[in-house]
Amino acid sequence: MEASADTLFLDRDGVLNRHLPGDYVRTPAMWEWMPGVLEEFPRWAARFRRIVLVSNQRGVGKGVMSDEDLSRIHAGMMADILAAGGRLDLALYCTAVSDDDARRKPNTGMFLEAQQLFPDIDAESSVMVGDSPSDAAFAGNCGMQFILLSPEAVS
């Protein structure tokens, strides 16, 4: 990645925090940072003009957790990032259950929403970091580079 890269798009579960197979991070107490990720935020902040979270959060749509639960989790995440000297410019998430929802990855709705807020986002010089085929497809659908973060890479 070059020093003047445009926007870093990050998935959440399995990239920023440990994924809970068969469950959802439903409370701040269930949140556990992936090893070394929090410490990367200051470096990402220096390298990218923007850092945007794009996360499917189907647990809200299923009623397993509320929007307020998700807000509390993200408030804790943001506090940690700021305390580490980093930043997150925008947090977008889709709570829809249906894969057909325009905002649900791999569909491009969250990218288009970010582009409405930051019209100068350049997809070709942006990067998506994710851990799933839907993250890879999202990056491809948006015209971004993709970096796969595999569980083995952080174990």
C-alpha cells in the first residue's frame, strides 16, 4: 500500500474483534480485540485519508441484540481506538436479515453511503480488509483492492 492511499474499509467480526462462531458479540463484555489490531490504528491513520467500518450485523435484525447494544459495543470500540492514538472516520453497519438488502455485503450499499458522505472516495486506491468471501465480493463489486485476513494469520 502506498503512503497516500485513499480509504481503508474494514470488516468488524474476525478482523477487528474475535468472531464468535454460532453467536454474536452482543455486549461490550463479549468484545475481544484481535491480537495486534488496535495497535495498527495509528499507522492506518497516517497512511489512509479515511478509515471506514463496513459490517453486516444480522444479530440486530434477528432480535438477538438491539440497536442500543450495537451502539454500546461501537462506543467502546471507538474509545479504544482513540485511546490507542487511532481514528475511525465512519462506522456503517447493515442489520438486515435478507441477503438481498442493498446495504448488506457483498452488495454495494454501504460503499455508496460512504461515498455520499465523502464524495471524493477513490475506489481504485482504496482497500478492503476482510475475512470472508462476502468481504472479497464486496471489494470486487466496489472496485477496491482486497486483503484477506485469515484466522491463521493472527493465531
